[in-house]
Amino acid sequence: MGALFFSAPSKSTSCSLETSPIMKLKNPGQWLLALCSSLMALNTTVAVASPVTDAAKAAVKISVTQNTAYEFIVNVDREKQRYRFVTFIPNFESPSEGLAYQRSLMGWKGDYLFVRHQCGQVAEWRCIVDQVFTVANNQLIHLGAVESAACKEPGCKYQTATGIFTDLYDVYQVNPVTGATDAPPLSIARRAKDGALVTDLDETWKMNSSLYQASLACLNQVAISGFETPCASKQSAWSALVTAAKLAHYTNRTSERESLFTVQAVGYCAKSADTRCQWRVAGVQDYFQRFQPGAAPSYMPSPVTIVSTTMAEPKTTQVEKLETGKAIKLKL
């Protein structure tokens, strides 16, 4: 894969306000001085990765082989590189149909290859993901995975215009202070950076801003009129509190988080008939702050391992046919 290069001026480059055409503008401002200083200080070459070529994309091969029942082995190859994982295809009784559907969900979108990966346990928030690959510096790189249960085509959670991958943060699914219903999945924005998918905190906050405002509105309503009037979209006040708490912490919004627990949570407990309301709220406040803001999702349907294309393929373990049963004579 090639790269585009832009050469910055050397240290000998001069930058004069008197000779700059921008001086013809009114009040060029101090930003020009800062710009000139920055350009003079640079003496390096900045590399900007070029798009993945069609030839580089064509060099990546995917194979899917049925192992046993609905377990299939997926190999993603480029030259001697190979990434391997196991996926589950529900309609395994018809391998051709199952494989056709699996292959329809694998393909390139922009500079990224998306390969469907399923766990077979629908209770998991990230049971269905797309493994994301790209090619850089003549290497096949596995960036990570994004939740893709609703995707009917490759890469539907990726926006080529913005470079954002939409995912779910799943670590809050099982926790000691709320249930899965009380703490629904948090949508997060991720970007490809240094060979991995990383969370964009600002974009994640923007992505969930309407949900956050709705949660605050629900809590404020409870503080004024109690629990008799339902919140919008039938959201429970407790769920609103939990949702706002985990979003504010995950995106590292310190002031919003502090306000939530010193204002909205106080008003909530003032109207609650729960004698342990403050204790429950303190549990939420303590629990969510134990996690690193912007942390990556943790659940993976199965490991993605790096092997070599020269390594022998594992023997498939197709289900053996049962022999015809033999009649057993019973004693009367």
C-alpha cells in the first residue's frame, strides 16, 4: 500500500508578515504569527495513508468451512497472513443457504473489510459483530469488531464520510446495582487509529445527547410532580438515572455527572417511597466510576487468532451418522 507525502518547510524557511499576501486583509490577527512559527519549526515529512487499492482488496481472500453443525471456520487471508475465527450460522441444515447468507454479509466498504461473526447466544448484547480488517504497509490488519445485529449488508455501522464506526459498550450488561433492562446498551462512536478501533468521546456524547436530555427531563419531571405522570416514551425514572449516569461517566463529562448526583438524583429520592433510595443511587455512582472512560467493548463471540496460511487446516468434526438401532429382548 502506498502513501501520499506532504513535505513541510525546512527550518530555513522564512515567514514574513510584510511579504505575506494575508497582510492585505484587515486585522490578520495573531493566528498568522502562530502559523508562521509552526511552519518554521517543522522539518519533517508528514505521511497520510492513501486509500486501499482495488488490487490490495482483491488480494484478501475469505474462506468459510462448516466444522460441526452450525459451527463454521472462517479464514481471512492475505499472502501468508491468516486470521481465523469460529462463527455460528443458525440455518446449518442447509449449508448452501447458510453460506450464501454469511457471504452476503462479508465485503469491503471504503477502506475496510467487514466479516460477519456470530456467537449463537441472543442474550449477549454483542453476539453479532462484524470483524473489521484493512490493509496498510502491505499487511493485513485486524482492527477489532463492531456490533452489527441490525446490518443486512457489509459495514452498515460505518460512515465513510465521517470515518465513524457505531458500536455498543457492553461491559455494563452484567453489574451488581442494575439489571440489563435498567442499563440498556450505550451506543458509542469509534474510529480507526494506529491499527485499532478507539472511542471518540465527543462524538459518543453527541450521538447520545438526545437520550441524555430526555433522561434529565424525566428526572426533573419526577422531582416536580412525582411518579404518577409517565415520562416520555414510557421511560422509567430509575432507567433515566442509570442511563444519564453511565453516559456522563463513559464520556468523561465530569460537570454533568456531578450535577446529576447533586441535583436530579436528590430530587428523585425526595419523591421516592424507597427508604433505601439514596443507598441505591450511591451504588450507581460508585459502580460506573470504576470503569475507564472510553473503554473498548469486551465481549467477543470467539477469539480471532493469527495463524499462517502454511499451517495445516484443522480436521473438520462433522457429526457422525448413527448406526441402526438393535432390538433388545426384554425379560418378562
